[in-house]
Amino acid sequence: MKFEEYAKRRTGHEWFRLEAEEYEREHEKMFDAEGVNNPLCAYLPGTLLEETRADSEYNIGMVYYLGTHARKNYTEAYKCFLQASKYGHLKAVEKIARLYYFGQGVEQDYCKAFEWYKRAAEFGDTESQFRLGILYNDGLGVLRDYQCAFEYYTTAADTGSHVLAMYNLGVLYENGDYVPKDYTKAFELYSKASEFDDEISLYKVATWYEKGRGTAQNYKKAISIYRRLVNDDRKSEAHYRIGRMYDEGHGVSQNYLQAYKNYFVLARIGNPKAQMRVGIMHLNGLGIDKSKDEGIYWLGKAAEGGNDLADAMLNEMEVWEAVEDKKQKADSPKSLNNLFNL
């Protein structure tokens, strides 16, 4: 397995999705408990769920922002967050920055996103501290500055709960951006992030255990983590890594059938690497009946998907077959007669 020469930091878009799902669940519980039919009215003064003005404006904004119990409307969400921010609602400030970042309800403006994130970060909002790290990391709305990115990632990571801040800090150590390259420190940070069952962090830790990067090589720990990442409903890249370990007998007894099964899970949904492996196993009769036609079929699918090695293998097979074909013709009596002009 080749490691990326330059690891990629995470934008955190998946974090927004998870946060939204969590917020929706909390809203559903609250509405069910109070028997409220109109969620927007739930936040107006004098109702069952009367809160402070700031919280009321923020929560109405979130209803519009997520589209839960009301039609999604980023413009209205922005207005509500802006009102809440005037009363000092920290998360409302962070949401305004987010709207400017994505251009939702307002014109996209990274400079304004930076200003609002900075405002929230100064008052200790962990998400905003992390977002400032990304803006500095990518040079959005501000000049690229890995030192500042490092400092904001560190501040957010030091809370001990911001998974993506820990991960991105690990990326800086892995790449040697601003800080000296340190695989041991990177592994430590990826490991901390993985403790929150973050799939990407878990996969990173497993691959590093498998290859002994930043830590002692440990095939058993690697395959144990890979197995956590796969089930019948999730077609994880971990299937491929498990297949390779069974294929090579690393951390488990060599078992071509198990290798084939794991490769095939991904091959049938279009993973070129897995398709190439399935093709090779068919050609060699490893874990499955030997079949040249099946082997060529799967190598062809892999090549179509952009796998250069599969493409090279097919070309090599064509050349080999052409040579064999010429050899067979040369060995025939008619060909011999032609050779000697008989």
C-alpha cells in the first residue's frame, strides 16, 4: 500500500451533517415531550417553551436552517441568527459565519466568514476555532498561514472533544507543515480522534498499524480495527484492506476464499482496486474457480475505472497471446512449408 505523499486535511462537511442530525433528534424529542404542533410557535414568548430572546431567535433560525417542521429558508435563518447574535448568542455567531462560508442566504464571502468565526472563537467557541484553522490552512478570507492554522487546530483539539481538529493537527505533523514532520505525534493525534469512533480516523490508525508508520507494526490490531469498520450495510474501503491481509497472511492465516469475498464486496460496486484483485484471483484460481474469461472481465472493469495496473496486465496478456498464436502457426506443417518454400 502506498501512503499519500501529502495527506489531506478534512473540511468537516461531514461534521455539519452529523451536527444537523443530532439537532433534529433533539428537536423531535422536545416537540414530542411538549406536544407542540407548531415548532415555530414553540419559541415565541409566552408559549410552553418560552426561553430567552436569544435562544428563541437562534432556535427559530435553526428550524429554517435545517428545514425541520418548516420549509428550509437560509435567508430567514440568517435574519434570526443575526438577531440572536445581537443578544450575545455564541452559536448564532458561528452559524452566521457558516452561512457566509457556504453562501447560504447571503452572498458567499470568506472574508466575512473569517470575521464572524474570529468573533466567536475569541469567546471560546470550539467549532469556530477549528474553522479558523481551516481558513488559515487553505488561505480562504485570509492569507494562508500554517502557523495560525496549527494554533487554532491545537486550541480546538485541546478541548479533547473536537475530532476533526485532532485529525487535522495530525495531518500537519504527518506532512510537516509548519511543524517538523513527526509520524509518532501524528499517530497519537489520529488515535485520539479514533476514540470517538470516527471512521476516517479509525481507518487511518488501522493502516498505520498495518504498515508500522508512527507506531510498531501490528497486523492483529490493524485487522481488528478494519473489522469494526465493515458490516453488511457499509461498503467500506476496509474490506479491501482485510482482503489484502487474508491474501498475504498478515495477522491472520492465509485464506484466499476470505480474501476473494472481501474484494468482491467492493468489486461489485465499482471499486477498481478490488476489481483488479478479483480478476487476478480468477486468472489464478485463488479462492475461486479458475476462469480466464472472468479474470479478463474483471481486469477490464478495473481498467475502465482507471486502474493503470489492470490496463497494463491486459495489454501484457494480449502481447503474450499474440506471441503464442504466432508460435502455434509457425509450428504447423503448413507454416513450416511456407518457411522453407516447400
